[in-house]
Amino acid sequence: MSRGDMAKPLLGHRGTEGDPSVTPASGRTIGVLGSGDFARSLAIRLVCSGFKVVVGSRNPKRKASLFPSAAEVTFQAEAVKKTDVIFVAVFREHYSTLCDLADVLAGKILVDVSNNTEINHHKESNAEYLASLFPACTVVKGFNVVSAWTLQSGARDGNKQVLICSNNQEAKRTVAEIAQVMGFTPVDMGCLSSACEIENIPLRLLPAWKIPIFLALGLFLCFFTYNLIRQVIHPFIREQKNKLYKIPIEVVNTTLPCVSYVMLSLVYLPGVLAACSQLYYGTKYRRFPDWLDQWLLHRKQIGLLSFFCAALHAVYSLCLPMRRSHRYLLIETAVKQAVEKKMNIWVEEEVWRMEIYISVGIIALGLLSLLAITSLPSIANSLNWREFSFVQSTLGFIALVISTLHTLTYGWSRAFDENQYKFYLPPTYTLTLLVPCTVIIAKVIFSLPCIQHRLLRIRRGWEKGRYVKFVLPSATGEYSSGETSSNV
Ligand code: NAP
């Protein structure tokens, strides 16, 4: 961003107009201690949002040119004197060097923006440590979850939430207002004891993805080993044929659809188990076991990984004819047929099988793409509950049925061919059908009117064997009350 651009308001007071709950920003002076990456981006954003900014540096002369001209860059003590709200954009290990400022900082609000390099790195959070060094100040934890880049590029391009916590409500409100004027969404996280949790957030690595990724890797490993035995080890042991060349593409490409298909069924299996539990206990108010709760929570990630494997399978399949091995085998077959003087090699059944197999595969991939797109928060938020449930539940189930057709047309009659049982191991596709077919059959059973009706009643609050108070109008129009079993 050029210095000229820095002076222009990016956001102005957008979003605060007409909102009486937001204090006007103009006129308020905000202090920033430190002149590093974060301090610079913060100062630019504050200036653009209409605040007066005063930066406190150990070496203001050298650092002044890095800040917008509208921001005043001065010595730390000078800066602190001019404002009541000070952002401490300094690393934790340098907090103690600020102790000389304790007197001028007394009674002011310190905003701790710091992060650690490891989760739970220190016993006490950085914010609590800062509060212990400056007991006469009010410390608010906040802004550590936004990066310097997000601050500069505007809230439109990055995460909009700013998590805030403090033991002082008034100070927390002041910082929340500043965040709001800057275009962020402040989220109250309670007391300063929550600072540790807030400081750990930027360090977490895909917490919701761990279980689904391990699940996908586990399935991949199992199916890969199974396919390796059937496609590479079996021909080597039985016919002394070296088929190692199949490992990078063919074995991987037969493994990916297995993982994708089973993962897709695992998105819908917990729903089936939950429905079974509700039907069995006759209530929706009984807690599911923890493992089922966790499984239900991870369905989105499992579905996205299923889509990822399906997309890779499509790319691998498109590349199959590019391989040298494929060309050699094609020429070899053509030469053999020429030698045997076979003119017509057209097999009607094979042609139809392949046409249907590819067509349903493309449709399944299209539906999976739709599911993946609608699971993005920005798209999901634009759908109402019925639309979201139609896409994720109905279209998702149709995707599972079409994937089953894709698998069946791939397998065709191989399950009944004894040559396909290598080391007595059935073809891989028959194994993949187990869970998806169980889900499809269960879903069909649940759609039977008698079961569907009972499930719907349970989901609306009806409970088996529970006596409910009822109020009925009598023949005279008066109301009489009594008790009955909702079961009757
Ligand atoms: P930085 O570029 O290294 O800046 C740190 C600043 O601290 C220096 O420029 C220095 O400014 C000041 N400072 C004060 N006393 C110091 C001392 N004794 N020794 C060394 N420096 C001293 O770091 P940063 O990236 O801006 O990060 C600053 C804080 O913001 C950290 O706590 C970090 O965790 C947090 N944060 C950063 C980001 C980000 O994207 N960078 C995101 C979230 C949170 P003077 O020389 O002018 O005094």
C-alpha cells in the first residue's frame, strides 16, 4: 500500500451509520506500542477507520517513514501519555522492558495482541502475564486471531471475527467498539482467564479435520494393500509376472474410488444409527454416545474428503490412456488380433457397460461437487434450512445411490467369476458395497410410512411411554383436563 493510499479511508464509518450502539470513532486517539509488522498494519487500519493514532517506538525517527503520515510516531512514554487505549504490539518476552512505563500506563486499557509459538507454551497466558506486570492497568485480550495481512487488506478479505476477553466489562466494551468501527465482528469470550484459549486458536492445525483425515488415510491404506495383493503380488507369485509398474497409477486409481465411496456412505451412516437409536428408545431426548456425537459433527469434513478422492479418481482415470504401458498393451492386443485374423472385436455388452459406467460416474461426481460447494459457509449461509437439507440430505443420498450404480456397472458380473478371486480374495468392489448398501437399505426402510411417521413424531418431541397432560374441549364447549399416555 502506498503512503498516498494509506491516508485515504478504506472503510470510513461504513457499517456504523445509523447504529446508535457504536461510539463515533473520529476524535478518539488510539496508542500502539511497537513499530513492527502488526503495529504498522494496525495503525494503517485505525487511520483508515477514522481514529487518531499515536505510535510509541524506541526509535521513532527511524520508524516514522513506515507509518501513514496521519499517524504520529513518537517515543513510547510520549505516546502512552496521549491516549487511554494502547495496543501492545510487542512480543511477550519484551513485556518486561515496558515496565519503566508503569506510571504513565496506570489506569489505562492495554490491548494484548500477542500470540505464542506453541500451544500452551507458558503456564499463564500472555494477557494474564501482562496484567501481572501492570496491575494498575486494565488488560483486554484481542485482535491476535487476525493477521497483519488481514488488517491491511480489509475485513472483507479475511476472517472478520475478533475474539475479546477481559475482567473489566467497560474496557471490553471500548475495545469491542473499536473493533466494530474497524469493520470486524467482536466476539465476547468472557474473562481474562479465556486468554489462553484465544491465544491457542491461531496455532491450531485443522482441529476438525484430524479424525476424518485419519479415517481417509486408514481406508486408503487398507484398500491399497488389498489392491496391491490382488493386482501386483498375486500375478508375481502365481505367474512370475512383474506388475510393479501398476502401483503408481492403476493401484492408486482403484483405491481412490473405494475410499471416496465408503467415505460418502460414512456421511450418512451416523444419521441412520441416530434414527435407529431414536426409534429403539422412542425419544429424541436421550443423548447419543460420544463417538456418535463426534461422528455426526465430522460429516462435513468426511464428505469433503470423499469429494476430494472422487475428483482425484476422475483425473487419474482421464490420464490412463496417456501411459506408455497402456499403449504397449493396446498395440500388443491389436497385433494378436491381426495374427489370429479377428476382424470384429466389438462386444455389445462391454460397450454398454462402459457407457453406463462412465455416465453415472460423471453424474455422481457432479452431485458430489454440488454438495462440496454448498458446504462452504458463504454458500450455506445463503440457503434456508429446507434448501440446505434438500441438497445435503436428498441430493447427497441420490449421489450415494448413483455411486452405487457406478460401482455395480464397474463390477458387472465379476463377483460371479471365480478367476476374479485372487488368493480367495473377492474383487475389491464387492467389499466397498457393504456399508453403502446397508445405508441405502436402512434409508429405504425408514421411508416406509409406518416407520417414517413414528420417526417424525419422535423428532417433534413425542416420547414412548411418557404420560402427557392434555386439555380437551368437552361437548358443552368447556375444557376438561386429564392425563394420558402419548403412546396410546
Ligand atoms: P515485530 O515485527 O518483530 O515487531 C515487534 C516490535 O516490538 C518491534 O518492531 C519493536 O518496535 C517492539 N519492541 C518493543 N520493545 C522491544 C524489545 N525490547 N525488543 C524488541 N522489540 C521491541 O513483530 P510483529 O509481527 O509486529 O508482532 C508484534 C506482536 O503482535 C506479537 O506479540 C505477535 O504475536 C502479535 N501478532 C502478530 C501478528 C502478525 O501477523 N504479525 C498477528 C497477530 C498477533 P520498536 O523498535 O519501534 O520499539
